[in-house]
Amino acid sequence: MIATNATTNLTFESFVASANNDCPDQASPGVTSLTIIARETGGASGFLTICIPHPERANEPGRVLGADQSTADFQLVDLTGAANSCTFKMTTASAPTGTGQTEGLCDAGTSPAGFALALDGALALERTCGATIDTVDMTLTGRVAVTVP
């Protein structure tokens, strides 16, 4: 999975899912949400966190990627990274957009077989390079394997 633009690549690996119920849908109390975490490659301290309020819908194509728990099927909770002597983090100035889908997600994401996660979206990140802080637009794309401990 990669967040990228013309000058920067933030790559994430080691995706792990857990049924933590971190972003439950209050209208569906019987559904346990699924949290996916990943770390930035190359030993950097960055990470990516995604929450899926309704794992039972995640295998359907074209599900919404966003930041708002009430409207996103794939809620982008946090993304941080480092590249080119700068740090990056999600900003609230602009909500992520795009789509997400899983393949092979079974047992509400608790099957030890794991599953695939595909995202195709865009987001704005706050970039800090020394004393200079600005906002950069990036795409977030890729298809990765997700393990379930």
C-alpha cells in the first residue's frame, strides 16, 4: 500500500486485522468492527490505521473510503510517515475520498486465513520540513495481504 505524489512515497507493510470494535456503528450494536493496522516500510516510525464498521459488507466492490465514521465503509483513522527529511500526518482540512474492498474476508475478519485489502483513494497530508508546514495531496492505492493473529 502506498501513499504517493510526484515527489513522495510513503509505503506501508505488515497489515494486521483485529476485531477490536474500535469504530462500532451505533445503529448496529450486534456488529463488531474490524481494525487494520500497518507500519511504514524501512523501519520508519509511520503507521496506517483503518477501521471497518461493517466487516460483513467489506467484500462488496466500491465501498466508501473516508474519515467520517457515519459515512465511511473503510474509515481512514490515521496515517503518518516520513520521507525526504519531512514528516507527514493526516489533516482534518480535507477528508479522504475513494473506495475500498476486501477479498476473502470471512467470519467478520477473524478467520486466521486472513484476507486481501484493496484501496484506491486520495487524501491530504500535513507535511513538516523543518520549520515549514504545508499540505500536500496524495493518492493512497494498493492491494495487500492482511493477517489475522
